[in-house]
Amino acid sequence: FPLRTVQVDEPLKHVTGEEIKAVVTRDLRGNFITLDLAAGRAALQKLQWVRKVDLRRRWPDRLEVTIEERVPLARWGDHELVDAHGEVFEGTYSGDMPVFVGPPGTARELTVRYEQFRRSLSSINKVPVQVVVSPRRAWRIRLRDGMTLELGREEIQARLTRFVEVYARTIGKLARPVDYVDLRYANGFAVRIPELKFDKSRPKSRRGAA
């Protein structure tokens, strides 16, 4: 009962046919009857972009491979990514994506919070590009326009919701940019407006000049 064909069911974006072929050639042993499917799944799941694998025998000589690829969501550190399930994995990705910063083991919580923040901020056309949680569980968001929102450790979503509700009639009306908003107040928030930068290259006036 020779195994003659290995068929990959879905088109893949990140996992290449060469990678799959290398694993099949190196790690799959046996014929159609004796092939160890659990070992095959484990070998394929070691590939960088593979999250889950399902293997099925199809009579008389075919092995069907179904691969669930990881969907990149955010960057984690210098060389790792976070997928849409909040799982950290090693991978390279050139596309634009937010950055998650937090202690080990917080990637899944950051994923959940990011989705909440993204939905809330979309109503005022703001996009989070960095979400930070400190070891003391304090949360901070940096937006695409350079603004930083300090949320603190308590009532995180309630504070952000309050900010979104009043944004249009408060910060949204300011003529000058705001680079920092502290939301850790019971009934309001504080803002910081960058100081004007004076041009130091202009020559100083000289007294007594003609």
C-alpha cells in the first residue's frame, strides 16, 4: 500500500511547498497503512507559520494535508510576532502592524485589549499603533497621529469610552496638536501640548547696529 500523493487542501500565503515537501521527505515514514499521522502533524506544526495541521488518509494512496496558517496581528519584541489568537511565534513580516509591549505571558490579553481599543477608537478615526501593559498592569496606547493615551490600571475600557465620547467637543476642537492624554482621573482627563520650537538658527539682533 504505497503512499503516492500528498495533497495540500488550501492555498497558503506563508508556508511554501518546498517547506512541506522537506518535512514530508524527512519525517513521514511508512506506507498508506502504517504512516504515523500524529508524528506527521507534529513535524508540520514545527514550521514557522503553521498553527494547526490535520492529516487524513484517502484511499487508495493519497494523504490530504490541511494547514491553518497563523494570521499575523502585531509585533512582539525584535524577532517575534503575535497572531490573531494571541499566540507568540517567530516570524518575519514586512507589512504594517501594531506593536505589543508587555511582560511574558501577556500576549493573549494584549490581543483582546487591542481589539477593544481598536473598535472604540475607530469612531473618532484614531488607530492604535502600540499597546503597552507594564508589570504593574498599567495600560498605555500610542496612536498613529503620535498621541499617547495613559489609561492606568483600573476601569480601562470605561476611561477610554469616556474619552471617545467627549473627544469631538474637547481635544478635537483644539487648534494645536496634543501628544499626551492622562485619563487616570475620575471625572476628566489632562492633556499635554508640545511647546513651540523656536528657530535657533536665526541671528540674534545686535544693539547699536546701523
